[in-house]
Amino acid sequence: MAKLDYDGPILEIDKLSISFFTRLREIPAVMDFSAAVMPGEALGLVGESGCGKSTVALGVMQDLGKNGRIVGGSIKFKGRDLGEMSDEELRDIRGSEIAMIYQEPMASLNPAMKIGRQLMEVPMIHAGMNEKDAHERALQVVTDVKLPDPKRILNAYPHQLSGGQQQRIVIAMALMSEPSLLILDEPTTALDVTVEAAVVELVKDLGKKYGTSMLFISHNLGLVLETCDRICVMYSGEAVERGSIEDVFDEMQHPYTQALFRSIPLPGADKNARPLIAIPGNFPLPHERPDGCNFGPRCDYFEAGRCDQGVIPMENVPGNDRHHTRCLRYQEIDWNAPLELADVKQKGEIGKVVLKMDKLKKYYQVAANAMFGGGETKVVKANEELSFEARESETLAIVGESGCGKSTFAKVLMGLETATEGEILLDNQNIGNVPIEERTTKNVADVQMVFQNPFDTLNPSMTVGRQIIRALEIFKVGNNEAERKQRMLELLDLVKLPREFATRMPRQLSGGQKQRVGIARAFAGDARIVVADEPVSALDVSVQAAVTDLLMEIQREQKTTLLFISHDLSIVRYLSDRVMVMYLGHVVELGSTDQVFAPPYHPYTEALLSAVPIADTSVKKKHIVLEGDIPSAMNPPPGCPFQTRCRWKSEVPGGLCEKEVPPQRTMADGHQIKCHLSDEKLDEMEPVIEVGVAAE
């Protein structure tokens, strides 16, 4: 089918309703949803999980499975109704005219087939291209998505590539037939921030180069700000606001959009003076939606007898024909009213040193030929000389890309691994070489962990209450069952879960609720040090605020030391007192939050700050995209571990960066940086993030 030059909307969704049918009932997933994507335009679709974003995308692909059906409205592609096309016509369009990129790159790649072959299949099947031309096209696209050594990549299998490279291949595959519409479903959630920044940059450039229109699904408002022209905010199956990025970010007209922005840590938020405001209540289940406005029960501006009646239509915002909102009261609300400050929290006094690491090293021996064993062994240096102190009531954030050694260090601290060299002192007692099975009950209870994925850490066949009581038994808390039950109920109060949740099974809980149970369990033995390993990255934005706030509150009450492992620098800036930046096993920078977030930076910290998407149109950011992937810990580069990706390397004379590991230097007020740059050069660094300067 020849691609027509088409000047109307590429995609036009009009009053679309999609339901899923179970034996018991019809479950409406999307209701009365309208949106249009013009040629060359990128539309961001934003909302919490379960709001229907991906269902809309699957509706466009006409791929709703056997239970899903479009029950109202239409989806037109270049003016033709997709619902009226035959299977054959749809097959022609899918992949050639409309392509989709999923969240998990490996779901789209065949593990047993070389990359080149998989890419060549697309134009050979859809456009009848011959093998030689298809190979040339594949080489061209792999070069376009900025992969190193394209010929080698075409000859590789998917498992030989890193996550970021796999995602680029999936993007390349989608672009092989130059589609008119590209649907991206959370394409960067599984990637590191620096890789995400490069992939986002790539998607923007390719959109311009090929003139592709995009539907970008995400829950990250900062990412949508950086990639899209227009935005549509969804809540519980409905579009609640849509307009240009500037309209929605700067002149929002829906309470849900406002509540979303208040729950994300923008520069300037402060856990004590300006805490985040979590959205009260929970997301309604599809078959339990309220009458009237779906957001009504959680809305600050709800008016009984008005907001809970009938169907609430999408209305045009006066003076702007492309800005719409689904709110009856939007003209009565003072959108510029100052925030009613939540209680200003008193910061807990930072106390004595509880934990001290001194020159900790952790090396692994790995067979060089891991598949068949045998052969020589290689040493993987996961942690190189980590030294730091953490105090009572302090939050120390540990930041870096995957593979930098954050989790290895957490495992050694927990006793799941033992240190190769150096010491870990807990109250001046060395526990670095004591595996967990030899630690005292008190030591185990003192150091607890909250994991990234709440779904993997709960026993699916045990009630919530029983799981917490089990932890209390292990930590020898309480003299009998009755005391433990009482303590379990108090722990549910502590994490703000209703006491009746004690009898619920994990499957009856949402992600945020499961994470709270994980936190309750970690604090069961009055933990003094809690290692939180990306504890909110699997949760929705609005839930993130509530869980972060909860951790802070417990910390204030219990004087806990929190080690917060994360790659999300906006949350780190909001939460932490001190920050430790790691790269390939080394601590490259360590200082208070203010020191690390203001120049002089380590060149790696500078790049990390530039990579974080910020959902604020008044923030101006320096643009630094790191070239290349993180080197392997099995084969680190000589000299400074960061030298292969550093943009400042040429400023250091004599090729020193490639020969020697830089010394740890202490700048003003205990701020440490591991870098060869001279003091003069470091002083010349400019801020990466400037607040209040309108972006150009």
C-alpha cells in the first residue's frame, strides 16, 4: 500500500469506549476518549497505571485480545476507520504504517535470531524489498539509532547487547519501514537515566528526520515535557485534560493534573519546609467507579450534589480552542492560589555515627567462559575502597547507573555477601565478614532492607498480618502471640494501612499498599539502618509521594538511618541529607545534597543531573548526553573509570586520565571528588539546572 501524502490528522480518536468482558460483567476500561495526532506531532498520554493508556494504544493497533472490544466511537488512521478494515488491510498497516515500541525490549526480539536478520525481515515482508537492499537499510537504521560498530551489532544475538542497546534495536526495527505513526509504550522505564536521556534524544531526532507522528505513553511528566508537543492526561479510563505542553503545565485546568504536579519532587521541594502532597484515597477499580466525576472522591474541590451527578463532558477552555478539561468547576477554582502548606516538619536531629565503612572492597571471581566453566578466572571488582559514615536520623543517598556496585554494597552490608577487604562497623563492631546466618538476631533486626519490587517480596499464600508476625517471631519481639498481634496492628498504623488489611492476601493489595507492608516488615524489629533499594521506582507518581513521605515520617519517629539507593535524582534531592555518587565500583563524589547538586561537580555527576527529566517549564537545563555504554566491571578501562565517556578529559594534560585512577580529594566542608581536573577547572563549572529561567 503506497503511503499517501495526507494532511489531516494522522490519528483521530473520537469518543472511543473500550470494554473487557468477563463471565461476570463488562468492565469499561476506556470511556468517551478523544484525541488527535497531526502529521509530525508528538502527543504524550499521561496517567497512573490502570488508567487506560495502554488500552488506548492496543485499540489503535486493533489488538485487544478475545475479551476486549471497542463498544463506542471510532479510531481513524489517515482518515480511514481502523474498525472497518479487513484483517488483511490491518496486517498491511501494522508494522509498515503504524509501529509500536513496548516497555520491555526483549518481548519484541527473537532470542534465537541475529539482530540483522530480524531487522531485514520488516521491509522484506512489508515492502517486498530484496535481501541486499534490506541489509543496507538495516545498516542505515542501526547507524541512525547511534549504536557503535553497526556491522558487529547486526551480527550479534539480542542477549549480547545491553538493555539500552536492545531498546535502540527495537526502535530501529519500528523505523525500518518508515511508519507514519509510532506508538511508544513507556519505552524507557527499564533503562538508566543516562541511557533514557540518550534514547529520548534519539526518538526526538528521528521524529524530525523521518517526519513520524508519535503517541508517547508515559507516567513521567518530565519525559513528556522533553519529547512531546501536546499532552493528554488520563484518569480512570477518561481523558481529563488535554492541550499543548505549555497550556497544561503552566495553566492547568483540572484538579487531577494539579494533584499530580504536587506529588512530584520538582527543584525547590524540601522534605521539611515544602513536603510533597500525596493524592488522598485510592484509584477506583473499573467496576467501582463513582457517579459523576471519577476523580470526585479524591478531589480538593469536590461539591456534593453537583460533582457526583450524571456524565461530565469534556469542555473547551475559553480563549483556547485546543485546551480541554473535564471539570465542572474549572472556572471557579483559583488555580494560582498559593499552596496551603502541609505541616512544616521538624527535621530530626542528626545524631552519632551508627555505621562506618572503611576501605570496603568486594571482588568476585568469575569464570572467563561462564557458560561452560573452566578456563581462566577473571576478577570482577564490584566495589573499590568504599569509605563513608552514616549517622542516626540521616538519609544518605547512593546514586549511580546499574552495574555501578550499589546493590553489591547493600548485599555486603546485609550479610548476604562478605567483604573481600576493609571493614563495616555497626556501633564500632565489625560485621563486614560476618555472613547473615552467623549474625546475632539484634544485628539482623538492626539492618533491614526495603526492596524495589513489592510484588516479589511478599509470600502470596500468607495474609499480610501473618507475614508481619512472622518477622516479629524471627526478631524475637513480644513474649507471646497476643503481644505480637498487637505490635503487628501498631505497625500497620505506622505505615498508614487500615488494621483490617491484616486479614488480606497480597493479591488484594495495590503496588503502593504492598510496598507499605514491606516497610512495616522492615521496621518490625525496630531497625536502626534501613537500606531502601529503589523503593518507589515501581510505583505510580502519586503513590511515590505517599511512600516517600511515610519513610521520612518513620525516620523522624524512630531516628532511623536511611540508605536510599536510587537513580532518580529528583527524589534524591528531595529526600537526602548526603549523597554518594558511584561509578563502576568507585565513589566518585560524596558530599551534602547541596554540595553535590551545585558546581563544582564530578563530570559524571554533571552528566547525571543533566539526564534527569524535570516536569517544569521554568527550568533551564544544560544538555549533556553521555556517549557510549557503561564499561563492564569485568573489563574496566585503565586509569579513571569514567574516562571513556568524559567530556572534560581533554582538559587534563598528559593523558593522565587514561593512565591513573584519580586520587580522592576533599574540597571545602568535607565535599569529596575523585577526579584529575585542577581546582581552577572545577571552579569554572556552571550549574546544570537553573530554576526560574524560562527554557528557550
